[in-house]
Amino acid sequence: MSSDSPSSLPSSDSDPGPLGPLPARPAFQASEPSAGPRARPSSTRSSSKRARLRLLARLTIRDRQLLDWLAEHYLLSTDQIAAALFPSKRAATLRLAALYEMEALNRFVDVTTGTRQHLYALGPLGALVNPSTYNDPDRSDAPAPRTATDRTERIVGSRKLAHLLGTNQLFIDLYAYTRTDPNTRLLRWWSEQHATAAYTLSGIRPDGHGIWQVGDHTTGFWLEHDRGTEKIATVLGKLRNYAQLAEVGPRYPVLLRVPSARRERNLLDALAGLPRGLPVATGVHGEHPAGPCWTVAGDSGGLRRWLHELPSDHGPVNAATNPHRYSDPED
């Protein structure tokens, strides 16, 4: 099983494995009630620790997978969690309510999409399980928050909240797909801040990075989740650094996922005049990312490819220029 893999977890509680090597990050501590002007008696502190240990013992492997995701990807909605990890939305809602009561999770209402469903982030108990975590979706260099609640407040106030939900949706769709097709796996799911830190010298800033497996074939990709708010020229400008990285490191397709078919046509028209050294594929929000929804720039006849059919190369085995090269642990 790959140490990169977040997708070995079926609907049961088998061990999913870690999400892969993370860059060094500051840690924050879960909040505890203030001791006030006088220190609490040692018996009270011991009782509090025992209570925490009892709560930690109640966490399942599936719970810990969810907490791992929230540590790196900040937030997920009820629907996303249900699709990825539970047999039904009702089962998800019941377990999420229990985790909220245990303070493993914090939650707030989604006001960005109109669904009014709950969005979940790490709670104090979840922060104990994941003491090293990303701190602020708007600032990768932000100081560590004092408590899990402070971190949640940063997420609630983030200008990227809707963008994060949209980015995470693609990976949730892929992960949920693996539950219906045992021939598939999501081997790697890295957030923007994880991927940016890992490839900092290249200057790329993908919204996400993944490695998708179908059978024995693996396809790496960079995700640019486009919401139609940037000019086409700005979007194309991002490709420069990806092309430079592809010369010495992984040559993964850049997925430009856009909100409408019209936006996609405009992008493909603009891409037609660019060199084809870097694979670029376009798709539209709402189409299943594992399926035949991707158009590779330069393809003729409106061909739509499955994700695993996109051109992809993990790049040279070179620790200096390709230090995060994916390798199958069974090779």
C-alpha cells in the first residue's frame, strides 16, 4: 500500500494509511479550559486527561481518515463526507453529530452555495489527533492559531471558502468512485498548500494535486479549479511554470475545470495557439472527473477522454529535480 494513498479506505473501518509525506508545518494545540487565577487540582487535570483518552478511544479508522482530510483540506460538507465515507447521508449525519458532540469536529452553516448544509472543520479533539496541520487557507505563512476554534474562524472568514469546496469536490468524487469500482484508487490527494510547498522552486500553485490509478495504470494531474473570475490570459499565464517543471520533473496534465461549456470553448480556442509540450485538459464543473469529461488541448473532433486516458508521466528518477516522484511501492 502506498504511503501516498488516501483512498485505500472502503466503507468499512480498515486502515487507510496516511495521506503521504507533508512538508514541515507549525503545529497548534487543542484548546483546554482556562485554569483561571488558580491552577486546577491535579485530580481534576487527571480526570480531564482520562476523559480525553476515552473519547480518543471511540474514534474509528473512518473517523481518523476524515480528521486527516480536514487537517490538510480545511473543510468538507455533509454531502461530501457522506459520498466519500458512508453508506448513506443519514448514517453520515448521525456520526457527524456524534463527532461534533465529542468536539472532534467544529461545524458551521454553508452560506456560499445556498444549500445551508453544515460544513465541518477540525475540533479540539481532532486537533489532538492531528497536531500538525495547515493553519490558514488564505495565508500559508500564517502563525499557528491558538485553538481549533480560532482555526475554524479563519476558515469561516476565508475568501477562498467556496473555492475550497469546489476544489475538494473533484477529489471527493474520485474517492467516492473507488467505493464502486475496486479497480480504482486515489493514490494521492494534496492540497494547494501542500503541493505548492513541495514544488516551491518551480513556482507552480495548483489548487490540488492527485494521482489516480485504474488497474495498473497511474495518472498524475494538477488541478486548476476555475470559477470564471479570471481573464483567459491570466489562466494561460499559469501554464508557464507547469511547462518549465515538466522539462525536469513530472509531466502531468493540467486540468482546467471551468464553470460552463462556453468558458471551456473559449479556453480551448486560446490554447490552440500555444505550444503543445505540456498536456492541458479542460472539463466542466458537475461532470464526473473519473469519466469521459476531459478534452485535451489540440485534440480534434471533440474527443472526450477518461481521466486515466490523459497523457501523464511521473518524470525522471532524479532526487534533485524530481524529489516527489511517485513510485509504486510494489515496483
